[in-house]
Amino acid sequence: MTTIARTITGGVDTHLDVHVAAALDERGALLGVESFETTPKGYRALLRWLAHFGPVELIGVEGTGSYGAGLTRHLLDEGIAVVEVDRPNRQRRRRKGKSDPEDAISAARAAQGGDANGAAKTRNGSVEAMRVLRVARSSARSSRTQAINQMRSLISTAPDALRAELRDLSIYEVLERASAYRHNHKTDVASITKLTLRTLARRAVSLEQEVKEIDGILKTLVAETAPELAAIVGVGTDVASALLVAAGDNPQRLKSEATFAKLCGVSPLDASSGKNERHRLNRGGDRQANSALWHIVLTRMVCDPNTQHYIERRMKEGRTKKEAIRCLKRYVAREVFAQLPR
């Protein structure tokens, strides 16, 4: 009889302070479950524990982009294949209950059985730097918008003299004038409203400067990482960085342009049943990447004659403008995939 070589498949349920690991042999038998600290020392101990059962072939990690990011980087640096594991099946969890050891075992079985086959992002290059910057940029833009909306609301209910002074100005003129108000230490409604407007205006201006500074760094990173992507019509710094973050530092894990389209949520899903053959809208995928593709299409609808002709042709065929845009997003995903760094 042929002897099957001993190989170990691991599964890890990740948490903030402790990771729980499970080990399976080549036949799927459970060899053990153990907990480890979420520190470099703990990562090394986890790998040693798995290796003492035999050669480690594959490890499935739940949450490689959050609590498992540090462990994933360590495993990839050690040359271990890592796959991203989704949360455990809810029906199975409802039947068997929830526990960290059970989740770790489920992660190992998903990796060994092929249910989890998506290679993890390395998160160790310029694209990871873009992702970190985009976190700060997103919060700065949201806070700036909130401050401006609060200013508009205050202006609409301000005393008549102050409202007449600001109501017909553009938002940039409002920010410039309101940020120059002086506090006269009075406590009447008009004085306090001016003080509040000054505070919000200076906050909005400061946040705008933060966004500009971040955009400058992002522009440099995008130009160094994927100059061909930035050269595509309709692709700016924000759009390019969103698409690169979706692809990750190791886009070679995306096997085809269809894989990238599904990652961006622009690949229609088969919803056929019986004699009915149809597809439905894909509402999954990376929504920021999906939004980036939408912005590319909208930009081209304004300045690109070929895109305008395509929209007109599709609408004459009976499709709505939304449906035509969805088709274009799929085509743009194919174009973007060809320009991703390799």
C-alpha cells in the first residue's frame, strides 16, 4: 500500500490578545488545539507548535486583514502558504454552538477542504501604506463635511444680520469669512453663533489641509507603484489608490480579470432556475473599489465619446442608464486588471 506523506494543515481563530490554533493531519484528523499570544513571540510559538506535528503545508487564518494581520505577515515571511477563511457557517454554528476552538478547527477544515482558497494579502508594501493613509483621509473628509453641514444649519437659524451676511456666499467664502471672526467675549446669541462658526470654519480648513497633504503622499505612492494605472482615462489618485488597495501588495493572487471583477463586485451572479436563465446584481465585493469603478465610468460619460456612444446604444436596446453603467464597470475592471503591478 502507498504511504501518504505526513503534512499538517493549520487553522487559526484570531482575536485581539489571543489566537487559537488547530492542527489537522493529512487525513483530516484533529491533532490538537492551542492558544497563543498575539505578539511576535506568540507567532513563533504557534508556528513551532504546528511544525512539531510535521511539515506545515497550509494555514487558514480568519481575519487576515484585521486581528490576523500580524500573524499573516509572520507566516508569509516564513514561507508558509496562508489562505483567508471566512467566518464559520452560521447554520453549523447554530447547531453546534460557538467557541474559539471550534472556530479554529473549522478554519483548518475549510483550508484543507478547499472551501477557503483565497490567498491572503501580504500587507507589507506601498499598497498597505496607501490603505493606512486612506483611513485618515476618509475620516478627515467625513469630519470636514460634518463641520460644513453644521455651519449651514447654524447660518439658516442665525440672527438676521449674520444670516444676511453669509447666506449668499459660496462655502469657500463662508469658510474664509467665518474663520476670521473675533471673539468679543459677549454672551449674546449673535456673538456665540459667530464664535461657533469660527470654530467650525477653522476645523474645516484644517481638515482640508490634512486631506491635501495626504493626497500629495498618495499621488507619489501611486505614481511609484502603478504609473500605468494612473494613466488610464478617468483614474485619479483617489480612484487608483482604492483599486490598488483592493488588489493588495500581491495582486498575483488574483488569477484572472474575472477574479478581480468579482472582488470589485461588478461580476453579475447567476440566478438561473429551471427554464429561467438570468443574472442578478452582485452586491458583494469591495465596495470602495466598486465606487472607484463607478467614478471612472461617470468621468468617461462626460469626456469620452466612445463611452457616450456605448451608453446611447445600450439605452436604445432597452437597458436603463444604470444597467449600461453596470456593464461598463465590468469592462473597466478588465482594463484596470491589465494595468495592475505584477
